[in-house]
Amino acid sequence: MIELKGLTKVYGKGRNTATALSQLDLSIRKGEIFGVIGHSGAGKSTLIRCINLLERPTQGEVWVDGVELTKLSRGQLQAQRRKIGMIFQHFNLLSSATVYDNIAFPLRLISTSRAAIDSKVNELLTLVGLEEHKDKYPAQLSGGQKQRVGVARALASDPDVLLCDEATSALDPQTTDSILRLLLDINKRFHLTIVLITHEMHVIQSICDRVAVIHGGGIVEQGDVAKVFLKPQHEITREFIRSETQNDGPLRAAIDAPHPESSQAVKITFLGQKTYESTLSHVVKETGVIFAILQGTISTIKDVPYGQLIVRFEGSAEAIRETIGKLTAQGLDVEVLD
């Protein structure tokens, strides 16, 4: 659906240049919710603005639904951009226009009939839950309501792709969750490809199918959210995950505390239905190992449950090895900790 090939963006000229993106490759599938996470200055905003050519790459190719955008004329590009909706961090609404007129704005630009505009706008008002606010102005709305107007406006031209540029970072946590649920509903209802950038792992974990971690203008890690979240390979990814999980200071103290000589701390990861099964209990009964729980959590990645349990096994070295082997054979991921 979206292919970025060798994407490079350099700002400035001569000695006063700054490279925002460097030879970046990325593939996004049709109908998925794809997240891009990175710190400020990592290049994520530049990346998403290159997808619809609000920022024109210095080098590289941008393919959207089989069309290479950088090769198009201005008129052809405008036509292709109608297939790409975008919502912004700070809403970008017309302050002097009502909710209705903000949503209608992109349709009026392409000379849509009044009847068609009225039908489409009312349909979108219902979708985003703003029917009673159609005649209000942006100043009369909450942040969440403003972003719902932004979502409706982005959908007005029936796009195939929806780009979300830090769409929830200006919102409180409760409102953020409501907007994320709206985006998830839109994705399921219209099979719309959604690309969102964020610096919050919670956003990625809540609704994304796959994620790319951007750092220094390049992708340092990418894959299914569950795989990246539960088994991060890059230190930048681990930083984001630590920000969402428990403070590891007490855990480190528990691991380093005095313990029997024949013992081993391990992290056990449960995914899907296995999260709720008593696998660990059955295995230790078979092997005779006892254990102490050092840390544990149960949550979800999108709509898939997962659990992580850090325990210290105590018993003979042979019994501990057997326990780890049996847990692995049951489909659990077991990581031996130092």
C-alpha cells in the first residue's frame, strides 16, 4: 500500500544543512494500523509529511497504492492527495467556521454539490459523535471534540489512507483513549490504512498492528507490535517500553538480593489465551521447583492479552533447567536474567 524507498530529507544548503531522514526504507500494508514511534527530533514528523509530499524528499521514492508521488505533476499530485487524509496534533481547524463548515471545507474545494456535501457531513457528524455540535465554532469545543472534527474532515473525501501526526499528544489520557477507540473503529469499519506517529508507547500498544522505531533519521527496529514490545532488540525501543512499564529499580534490587545458591531469576512471557492458563503452576508441580514472584503484569496489545512474570526459581540446577524447558515447550517465552 505504502512503500518508502531510500527516503532522504535534507534541510538547508551548503554547510548549513541538517539531515532529517537518511536512506529510509519502509513498507506499510493495506488496511493495517501502522505506528511510527520516536523521540523529538528523530524524524518522525518529516517522515509522515513525506508520505503526502507536504515535505518533498531530497531523494528517494514515495509509493502510495501503486503510484510514485514524487514523479507526478502538480495537478496529478492534488488528485492523489484526496486519497490521503491527515489529522494534526493541534487540530488545524478554521476558527471562523462552524463544525459543519470545517468538515465540508475539503468537499467545497472540489466543487461537490450542496446536497452531496450535506449528506456526507451529516454522516460524518454521526460517525464521530458530534451531531449536536454541528453549529458550534472550534473555540466552543473541548480538545477531544476538536480532534473529532479533524478526523471527520480528514474522512470527508473518502480517503484510502489516514495519516495521524501526533494526533493525541495534546489530549489528556481519557480523551486520548476515546480518540484511539474512534480510529480503531474507523479502521475496522472502512478497512482504512492508518499511519500514526507518536512518542507514546501506550498509543502504539493500544491500536497498532505493526510499529517502526525511528532514531536519527532511520528505522532502528520494526515488526509486529507484540514482538517489538515483548522482545525489544534496540536500546531506544527498550527506553520507550521502560517508560510504559514498572520502575525496574525495585526489580533490580529484588534480583540482586541474597538468595539460595541454586536459584535462577527468569522472565516468562505469556501471549494470548496462555496469559490466563495455569501453565507455570502445573510445570513446577512436575519438576519440584519452588518460586518467588519478583514482578508481574497483565495487559493487552491492541486486543490481544499478554502477561509478563519475573520469578526466581529455587531448586536443583537440573530441576530448574527442566522447568525452563517444559515452559518453553508449552509455547512460553522464557528469558534467563543475570
